[in-house]
Amino acid sequence: MAVKTKLHRAERRQVIVDAASTLFAERGFRGVTTRELARSAGVSEPVLYEHFRTKEDLYSAIIDHSKQKKVGGEDPHALLDSWASIEDPRVYFSKLANVIADFHTTNPEYIRQVLFAALEGHELADLCFERNSGPVFAKVAAYLKSRIAAGQLRSIEPTIAARAIVGAIMQYCLFELHFGFRTVRASKKRTLEGIVDLFLNGILK
């Protein structure tokens, strides 16, 4: 007879977060009850509430866990910070395009959670933007501002340009990598290069 190994509190908490992440990605937030969350994590509802007093606490933990996700063993936010001094915009945006695409490829469950949250008008969507997407847009806008100041780019609104390039890359990722719609008859590498090329041709001096 197998003997169950008792998990430490932190380990049990992570098991609950992982189980909730999977269920939310499969069925959305409105389609999952706390009873189902507890059963999926192998705990009782009282134990679930010992770790997360409210659903909001659980949502916050899921977002915090998503911030720990890596791309090729690296923290995407740290990578963006390290690229801030790159002088060649084409090198910068090529790196940006690939790290976004790689994140979508390696973290499909998280992307599904965000989509469900947005479609359901769920508060997790706001948390996601506040802690993940918002900082990315801010970092890209700051880079654009620095290159405008250096005289490399036209005088444009950095925040709008940041939304344009990140939005184009993410639209490709959603349609091609998640929805399975082959809208472009080209490899991922060639498509991302094309997006970057079109973007830069519009803003380079």
C-alpha cells in the first residue's frame, strides 16, 4: 500500500495554484466552482480556504506565478531591461518579437487564462495588465522614446508605437499559435522579421 507524502504548506499552495490554472485555462473562471478546485488539487474546501481566503487571493497568486515563467530559462521582463541600451532598433525589435512568440509557445495555458478573463470581464484581466502586460508596454515605449531622442526614429508618440508593434506580434501569435489559423504562408521566423520590417519602415528617419 502506497504511503501518501504530506506536502509542506508552500508545496500544497503551489499544487492548488497549478490545479486552478489548469481548470481556468480549460473552462474559464465562471465555469469552475471552489468544490471543483479543491477536488482537482486533492484537498478539501476548508483547506483551500486556509491557503486562499478569497478567490481574488487565488487569482493574484496565479498572476504572481505567471511572472515566474521563463523563456529559454530567462525572465522575459529582465531580458527587456537588459535590451534597453541596444542602439540598433532592428536588433531590439527582432529580439522582442521572438521573446513574445516564444512566451506564447511555451505558456499556452496562461494565454488561455488571460483570454477567458478578458471575455468574461473578469478581474484577473486587470491584474494581468497591471503586473505583466502594462510593464511590457512601458518598457517598449521607453526604448522607443530613447531612440527618438537619439535621432534614429521619427517624432512619434512612443506609447502608440509600442502598442502597434506589440499588438501586431501578439495578433500573429494568437491566430497562428493558439487558434491554429494559418493566415500567413511563411515560417514563424520570416513572419516576425516581416512584422518588424514593416514597423520600422514606418518609423525610421
